[in-house]
Amino acid sequence: MLEDDRQFALVVRLAAPYRSNIQAIGDIKVGYTTPSGASAYIPLREVATISLDTGASYIYHERNERFIPVKFSVRGRDLGSTVEDAQARIARNVVLPSGYHIIWAGEFEDMQQAKHRLAIVLPIAIGLILALLFTLFNSLRDSLLTLAAIPFSIAGGIIALYLSGLNMSVSAAIGFVSLFGVSVMNGILVITYFNHLVFEGKTPLEAMTLAAEQRMRPMLMTALSACIGLLPAAISTGIGSQVQRPLATVVVGGMLLGPIMLLIVAPALQVIVVEWSNKRKQRRLSGGAP
């Protein structure tokens, strides 16, 4: 009922004598219009079959449709593969009547929506990082070499997930995104100092050796501080750990392996690329074939 701006929920029931048993319910009069236009009444049993059955005590509705919720929890494996197995088995063994359909909702639906958002956000994030690096170095070569640190951090996160027995999830994906920024910052530290030393007249090999030596300490300090801070969350097993643990595990693994591999592989890659670029420039200046 509505009264001004207030609402009141009312439940109307027949008096007890009219609903005490099935026979009494069948005697309830139902009105109808006769061919002559007059009103008449007939017992309810004349237009309906009344029986006592076992069924739902409440009918759920969503989006103007009835639905039956079936809930389950997942233990010992990831949610995505569990739902995929369930979908495959239902498709093989269950034939739905006309008008019925299955919607996989809950945490699985939230995870699918998050994956779609990440599929859009990740390319945008990498594109923005590359654009900012290009404005910093004004060189596509240096920008791509700076991004070379990202695969090592991703590999560290994947190894950490494998060793800890965790599955890939949205929380872990967010951890990989957070590694992008730290990995790029480490690459900027090395490449910037390398370019500075080359500008001073040092050879690429000497410049990269000094750059790796001078930037090793701040990179390792940053990595160790992040690892120590997130290590308790990575090994936690309490309430809420299923959300924070994958993210922390990815960050700890990526921060441990990423900077070390960056100091080992990236300098060699940078020297090779720079020497190849210099030789190509010399051939062009001397009129040789590119």
C-alpha cells in the first residue's frame, strides 16, 4: 500500500475455515462473467486441480524471470577450471526444457568481467608506458629495451605461483600489472645511466658495465624491501588470504627474479643492440649496403 511517500507491505490471507484443508480450499468461490454479462461463482475445484505437494517455499525472481539458485564452493583447485568442467558435464548430460537456461553467476561472473576489463586495460597500460618512455628517451630502441625487463618479472611471478601451488586468478593478474611499473622503473635506471656514460665518451661495453654496477644497489634494495613487506601476505593462510596471497606471491616472485635477470640479461642485450646499430650507421655513412 502507498500512503503519500510511504510504502507498506501487506499480506492478505483467507480466514482459517476457508484454508484449513484441501476440501475447504476447493470450496472457495471464483467469480466469472456469464455470456449474458452477469457475474456468477463456481467452486475453485471446477477450474483447478488442487493437491498437496512438496515444493519451494519461495519463488525467486530476477530480471522479470523466475530462477532457482544452485550454490557450491570450490576447494583445492581454481574456480575457472572447475566451472569449465561443470559446464562440459552439464552440456553432455543435461537437456533443458524449452524456456529454461543456465547462467553462471556469482564469483565466476565477477571473474569473467574482471578478465574482460583486464584484456582492455593491459594493452592500454603497456601502450601508455611505451609512449611515456618514448617521450623520455626520444628513441624507440631505448624504449623497447626498457620494456625488456617486463618478461623477466612476469616469469618470476609465474614461477612463484607454480612453486606455491596457486592458480592464476584476477588477484594474481593485478599483481602482474603492478610489476609492470616497477620493472620499467628498473629499466629506466639502467638505460638512463648507460646513455649518460655513452654521451661522456665511453664504449657501449664499458658504459653498460658501469651502469649495471652503479644501479645494482638501488634496484636490489627496492626489490628486497617490496619482498620483505609482502612476504607475510604471500605465506598467510588465514581468512582473506585467498584474495591477497596470489597478488603478494606474484609481486614477491617477480621482484626477486626480475631485477636479477635485468642486471644479467638486459646489459648484454643493450650492448648487442647498440653495437649493431652503430655498425649499421657506419655502413650507411660509408655508402655500403644496410
